[in-house]
Amino acid sequence: MTVSASIKKPQRNPQLNSHGELIHLLSTEGLPRATIHQILDTAETFLSVNDREVKKVPLLRGKSVFNLFFENSTRTRTTFEIAAKRLSADVINLDIARSSASKGESLLDTIANLSAMSADMFIVRHSESGAPYLIAQHVAPHVHVVNAGDGRHAHPTQALLDMYTIRHYKKDFTNLSVAIVGDIVHSRVARSNIHALTTLGVPDVRVVGPRTLVPGDLREMGVRVCHDMNEGIKDADVVIMLRLQNERMSGGMLPSAGEFFKEFGLTEEKLALAKSDAIVMHPGPINRGVEIESAVADGKQSVILPQVTFGIAVRMAVMSIIAGNEA
């Protein structure tokens, strides 16, 4: 064996081509700071499209975008569809429950067949962590993959729209305290947000919740772990509440919704511990009276609905950027 053969090449980030350009969006982990800022800056230019009488730009005209949602979704699927249509793409929504996947066709066979129909981009949500990575490894060089949520692993566009929301209201990331509260252990949103926040230089990221839902090993990701709500949101600039993911829980992870709300639900009283100009975020769907009370969700510090609006512009930005780059 030659010496050069024995030296392992450093593994390239599967999201980037050899020039460091974004070709797939799979995770915020390992996404360069400059790429995140590029996406946020591009999203800002698309925000005005939403206010036009004709809400379209021709950037993806003639391209076919396939929405493959193997898990339920309302906001993510709808905003991806709106974003693709505003970029003038042809959008195909695959009804997974009635597709061949429900007849036992493998994921890669499904992708191969859809690729034969001249797909240019796949938007994928899947219950298995890593499914979008697998697809990205097997598509042709001109085909792009966006992860719309895989298992407990990642939800990069949600994290990016959250970063956009924070930047919109707080401008500078480098002096912020951000508290992420609730069911951290099952949350792909929490993981993606932590990677994005630390990459963008947020000095104080806290994860807050009961011990059963906030694993201690998160400290390795550079965050502060708090099992007390008052300590966790004290003087925070941003409070991100997460949904309790009952569908992913087993056994005694959670005593009861009422008990959770008492300890970790966001009330006006608890929010008063954060900074007076703190913003309150939530990826949705909201469980009112479980993780957040209506007075806060609908209150003046809530930016939950602007998040959804920004989500369209951010997803337009992601699709237009990756469509312009070759593997």
C-alpha cells in the first residue's frame, strides 16, 4: 500500500460541493457561519415577494420539486409548497399513504422511480433519522435534497427560520441569552437550533426542562442545562418553547400535562423573569395550557405567527441557493 493510499482524506460535508457551496440542506450541524448568513440574507430579499400582488419570481421555472412527507406535517409541508410555487417551480405532493411505499417499496426504489420522472429536488420528512442523508448519497449530481425533519435528528429549515426571526428582532447574535424550554430529548428542532445558535456565536444557550426530557450530555454541545424554569429563563432575550412530543414518548417520561405546565409551562408570571423585551417563539403546533398559556402565545412578546411568515422566505432562500449549485 502506498503512503498516500493509507492517508485518509478528510470527509467532505455531504451538504457542500468541493467549492464549499450548498447543494443539499440536511442539517445545521457543520453548516458554515457564512452559509447560514447567506441563507438569511437571501431570505430577506424574498420577504417583499410575499407583499406583492403577484407573489412569484421565476428562479425555479421548469424545475420539479417533489414533497415527500413520510410523517404528518401542516406548517412545514404547506410553507415548502408555497415557497416552491413562489419560485415558479412545479410542485408534486406525493401521498405516501397511498403510494407504493405503503406497499413495501424501499425508500431508495421510490427515489429512483421519482428521479426517472425528472425530479430536480426532493423535500423529505421521514421518521427515521438519517433518511435524507441516504437519499442525498443516491441521487444524480443535479438533484438536490432538503431535510424537512428526520426522526429526532434534525429540522434545519425550522432552525434557519428561527435564526431569521431572532436576527429580525434582536439584530446581533453575539450578545444574546437564548432559552430552549421543554421536550429537548425528542426534539429535532432543539438540536438544529443549538447547532445554529452556537455557530452564529450566541454566548449563552440554555436548555430547560425536567431531567427525563433534558439529557445532561447536552452540555457537550456547548449549552447550559437547567432543570429549574425560573433559573432557565432568567434574563433571557429569547425564549423558544417546544411541543411535548407525546407520540415519541414511552412509559413514565412525563408525569402529566398538568404537572408539566405547573413546572415548565410559560405563563405571564414566568415570562416576567426574562428580559422585558424578550421574544417568545414556538415551532408549532402549540399545546395551549401544556407548554404555554394563551395569554403568552397571543401576547405582545409572542412572534409565533411571524415565524411562519418568515418560514416561507427562508425556504425560498434555501431552495433557490441549492438549485443554483452543482454537486
